[in-house]
Amino acid sequence: MDSLDDLAGQIRLGEDSALELKRVLLAGARVTAPGRGDFADELAAFANSRGGTLVLGVDDKTRELLGLPIEHLDTVESWVREICNDAVKPSIDAVIRKLELPDSTGKLVPLIRVDVARSLFVHKSPGGYFRRLGSSKREMPPDFLARLFQERSQSRMIRFDESPVPGTSPAELDLQLARRFLRDGAEPTDALLRKLRIVADDDDGVPRVTVTGVLLCTQEPQRWMPHAQIQAVSYAGDRRDVNYQSDARDLGGPLDAQVMETLHFVRRNMQVQATKTTARVEYTQFSERAIFEALVNAVAHRDYSMGGARVRLHMFGDRIELYVPGGLANTLTPDSMPLRQYNRNELIVSLLARCPVGADEGLGRSYLMDRRGDGVPIILDESERLSGRTPEYSVIDDSELRLVIWAAAGEIATPEDEE
């Protein structure tokens, strides 16, 4: 249904496994039908299946094009977007378009088309877990749901970071970003991109960008994976209170850019500490090297199959708290992390080990990732040397890793001290 003629022809034939028609009723500027929950169930059913298209403004029984009031097109579009973001978990990144088609009299009437791609995730809507069967949605039985979770999780034979991302195309790769992973100035041909597993075929044999390709070789990975970003918040004090936020950013882009932008965020918001035991000595509130290693580990090892979950860095006067989606894998424990190594995302780790770090950053590292597994020991040693307190790792609800790095213990430098 790439063209309007194709879409019009499919509407005449009626609903099927890839098309849903919906009549829209409004009371003033408020959508009264379809129901919010029912529409969310339809969206999730397509995402949990092979994808599909919903057309708003068409009677599903008579297939008559009723249209939408043109003055309320924006209202209906906002209603659809809100349901995609808030009523389906994890949220759905649908493509919403306004268009016109001729009705039975030949008059052009406004419609809204919503395209939902087959998802990397399993989506729950208000009615439960649904899939598309023929022209209707069906709630998934437990055995089918279990198989779908397994199919779309990291437990598949193909690792999640090597999975083709629905709706992508190799043409959307930034070839300059891809060249970083090629040796001797080689050009990123299709064969080399496939060898790097940046491009792979989906179940239908269509070439797609993989999860790793999206995260490292596109300028805006959040188009396809909105949760793949870092939320950074700085608080003026030692407690989490929205009234005391001094700075906040949602940091996106390729993973290496996210790491460096978040490190710069910490640098901007870091206080200068001072001690005046004999002569006044200034030092940073946190070890930049430790923060850098913690951020690299966060983007390298987080569970990207957890849609809707972001890496979060919260900065306080006495500590930094870093939250990383995904529990510890393969029998790792917080106590064993300095001694053992396990890569949840082997492909991401291997490519981060080829991402250069500018010498002017002063991090003592040529590349973003160190394959020797020194990251956690560096975090512990550098932070404890500065603050006198060992950073604390803990797991929350088996689904999120939390790292607490304590600030240096000293007096905060003030303008009066400079005089």
C-alpha cells in the first residue's frame, strides 16, 4: 500500500491481517469513538504480529469513506500519538500521516493513516497481550505469548544486538560513522556491512539495519529505538526533588556521542572541591575517568530489549547514581563484578572497542571500550581514592543495575576563597 491508489483499492476490499478500518466520532474536539483502550489493543496487535495499517475515517462494515473534520485532524493525530506513547507498554513508534482519498461521489475526504511496524518487543495494551489474526485481533494464549517473548528477547539464537530493526533500510546508515569500524580506509560496501553485522536480512529477506547498526551508525537511533538514550539530571543538593533540579538533559545520538555528551554534562555540573589543611588544594568532585568507564559500561551492557527503559544518571552534591536497564546476566553478582566479565551485547562491545576517544579528553584511553575488562576495577579504585568510599553496585527488582559513586569529601570552593 505504498501509493494512494493501492490504499484505496485495499480499503474497497476490506480489512485483513494488515489493514484495520476505524470510524471516528467526535464530541466537539474530543474523540469519543473508537475507545481509547480498544484502539490501543489494535495498535499492539499489529506490533506483536507482522505490522499493519490503521485508517481512521472509514466505516469498517460498509467500507465507506466518511472522512474526518479537517479542523480536527490535529486533534485526532494527537489522540493517536498519545495512545502510542502512553497506553501501550512499551510505547509504539507508529508513523502517522494525513491524506485525502475520493469518496463514493468523487469528493476528496481527509483521513489519517497509522502505520505500525513489526516490533522488536512484545507490547501490552489495556486489554492484555494481542496479536493480529486475519481481520481481527486475538488475545494471545500463554504458550504463544511465552514463545513470542522468547523469540523477541536476547535468549534467541541470534543475539538481540544483531537483530534486524523493522522499518529500517541500509540507505539510512551514516557511512562516515560506519567507516570507523573498517580497516585500512575500506569503503563500507554491502558485503562489509553484513560481515560487521551492521546490516542483516529480516524474516522476509529484506535487508535491514541491525540494532547495533542503528545504535552506532545512524545519527538519530531514537527514531527506531526511542529508549536508547541517557537521561541526565543534576540536583542542587543531596535529595531527589524536582524543585531542586539545576540541569536536565535527554542525551541521544550514536552511543559514543551519548557517552561523551553525558561526561560533559557531569563536567559542567561538577562542583570544585578544596582542602585547606596546609595550602589550599582544588580537586574534582568526582573522578572523570571513573564516570567515563561507568557510562561506557552502561551503554555497552544495558538490555536494549527492554523497551521504554533508559539509562539514567542523577547527580547530587554528595553522589552520582547511575541506573542501567537489565539485571546482571549469567550468574554475575554485584560482588563478583570486579572479578568476572560477561558481555550481554557482544557486537556492541566489539565495535565500541574500535570507537576512538579524542586525546584532548584526558581519559588515558585511545578507544571507548577496553576488552580486557578493566572498567569496573577502574571505577572502584579511582572513586575510592578520591572519596574514601567504595562505589556501591546493587540490583533493583532483577531488572535494573544501580551504581552509586560518592563525591570527594572536602570543602566546596566559594568565591570568597578565591580572594
